Amino acid sequence: MAANPTPRDWSPTSWTAHPAEQQPVYRDRAALERVVAEMSRLPPTVVSWEVDDLRRQIADAQQGRRFLLQGGDCAEAFADCESGQIARKLKILLQMSLVLLHGLKKPVIRVGRFAGQYAKPRSADTETRNGVTLPSYRGDLVNRPGFTAAEREPDPELLLRGYERAALTLNFVRALVDGGFADLHHPEYWDLGFVHHSPLRDQYRQLVASISDSLDFYEAMSGNRIHEASRAPFYASHEALHLLYEQAQSRYIERRRRWYNLSTHLPWIGMRTAQLDGAHVEYCRGISNPVGVKIGPSMGADWVQGLCEVLNPGREPGRLVLIHRMGAAQIESRLPPLIEAVRATGVPVLWVCDPMHGNTESTPSGLKTRRFDNIVTELEQSFRIHAALGSYLGGVHFELTGEDVTECTGGARGLADADLARDYRSQVDPRLNYEQALELAMRVAAVARSA
């Protein structure tokens, strides 16, 4: 599969001629320019052939031959760049992919929301507390969460810190994968401590035993070891929000005659920055990575069709991922017209369901949460709607953690609003904990089989 050459009217800086939403304002422009120039000289975080491999797999998923699992933190913190936390994120994604592999009977593409998810869009540029107004916290890539003028001042040096931590994270992920951490022959290595207390423990371990027996039987009969079962690759993704960060790691690969964003494998455009004439769409239209776009209930058919035409004018397989996030209350009315509109363009896309963002709500005490039942409802309706329209839902997108947090209510243990205060850690959006994420993978596998 060969992607079309980069458009002649595009460059990594052409976005600067377009309206750019959600960009921080730096006082010291000279320091900012120095940091961007330095990042432009540093080695890339990923390489182009990894990006091309992912495009080929997404093209397979568009044809129903693979399924994409994308998950991780709503926003990474620099302090979380620690071996134990990274390993736990991989463990839960591996366990979920194992459940999906067993249930769907097709390869799973594993994409983590990590190694770059350090910036977050905000609903307002400023925040006011007790009569004091300061810039909003936009993630560790931009400023700091503490509520002082110094902490909230956008700091260009944080771009370098983000690059370094992204590189450290991916280096550790690759080392784990190459060292056999993701070997399907030994999924018992992936257990997290509190799996022993999970209501899903027996069901999960029966599934593990079934896969291990199947692998042993096949390899004994064929005399060959299944290579893909020994090494499960991971790809990185993040929202391409901070455009100078993305620009600094854009590279032209001469032999391919194309530009790549080598800060990540799969960048995506958020719903707040998906304007057709906006800077984020302009930047993403010129890179050769697969590109995701979040699609919400406020986006009409013309808008989504325009995104398809601008981001994939050559109708290339594996190029465009549409991640719909409607909410359980609106998906029935909002999703079908968009599926039909995209089909009318002839642009191949991979449809992915994000059942998290459209189902965010606040408790009476002011904590943001998500109800497990609403998440499941949106997932079930998504599979049913796509199947009824002759479309294929080829992936899921979750905000989750490998920790035993209490941020989303419901699930097998029946967490209630009163339980949230026990271990609520997120500074941005609520995430599924380990048990809820694993249960959701089991629900996805069951629903997808019946769709």
C-alpha cells in the first residue's frame, strides 16, 4: 500500500495561516522558537516504517479483517513516566486485546493513548478561583496544575520535557515487547494484583487457559511456533493538539516523497479543533500518518463529508479513522445519517466507537464521572447501528488505566457515587479502572459476535 505524495501546497508550517484553536500563548517567543528548533533536530520518537505498518493494519480493519483497540489515560502526567505505571497500562491493554482476540477471532491492533498525550483542550482560556483569574491548566506539555501565576504560565521548556518522556515511555514499551512481555504463550504474567479480587477472575482465567491450550495444540501439530503470538506490537497515539510540538517532529522521508509526523503513529484531531478551515485539519492533511478525527453530535453530514474529502482526497485505504462519540442518549439519532454521508463520499474509513466522552456527567458533589451502563449502552447501539446499515464498526476507544481507581461508577463491583472519593486521581476526565476495562472488553466481544 503506497500513500499519495504530500500535497504541493502544504508544509509543516502552513497551519500558521489558518485559525488555530486551543493554542497556548507564550510570552517569551524567542525561547519558544529556540525549543522548537531544538526539537526539530532531535531524533524522532517513532519511525516511518512503523507508521506505514499501522496504516496497512488499519486498511485491513476497514475490510473487517482486524479490530482496533485504542486506550489509555485522558491526559498523561510527566510524573507517571515510571516503569510500574507504564507496565500496568500495557498489561490491561494486553488483557483486553486477549479477550477481543478470543471473542472476535481476528487480530487486534493495539494502540495506546500514551507517549505524547500531555496536552488537553479546555473549555475556557482562564480559570477563576476566589476572585483570582489565571490561565487554564492545559496539560503538562504547556503549564503546571498548581494555581499560582508562575505555575500557570505556559513554559516552552515543557515541550522538551514532553518529548523526553514520550521517548522514554516508548523505549520502555519496545523493550518490554521485544523481551517477551506480550507473549501470548504466557498471559499469566500479565495479572495485576487486584485481579484476585475481581468478580471476572474465573471467567478471564478460563479464557486464558483456552487460548494457551489452542496455541499448544496448533504448535504441537504443525511443529512451528506462531511468531505473532510471541510478540504483540504496540502503537502510540495522542491528540495532535499543540501544533508547534507536532510541527517540530515532522520529517520529510525522501525515499517515500512524503512528510510524516514522527511524534506518534496515530495522531487524532479533537472535536473542538476539527474545523474544515482550521489549523489542525490543515496540519493533518499533509502528513502521511493514519489520522483520527473525533466525531460528535454537533457535527452535521456536510462537515463530516468535508473532513473526509480534505483529509483523504486520494481515498487511500488505512488513512482515515473516524471516532464517533455521541453519548448514549443521542447515538440513535445522530450516528446513522453520518454513516450514510460518509458512504456517499466513497472515502474508506475505519469507524471506531468512543463511548466515554459523550457520557461524562457530574455528581452532586461536583466530581466528573461516567456511568458504566451508559458506556455499555452506547457500545451496544453502535454495533447494532453499523450492522443494520451494512457498515462495520472496527474499533473502540477508551479512557482507562491499569490502576484500581474509582472514577467511573458501575461495573461488576457496582461502584456508586459515594465510592468515587476512595481513589479518584484524574485531574481531567474520569477513567475506567482495571476491572471495568476488562469487563468492557468482554462486553465488546459478546456484542460484536452477535451484531
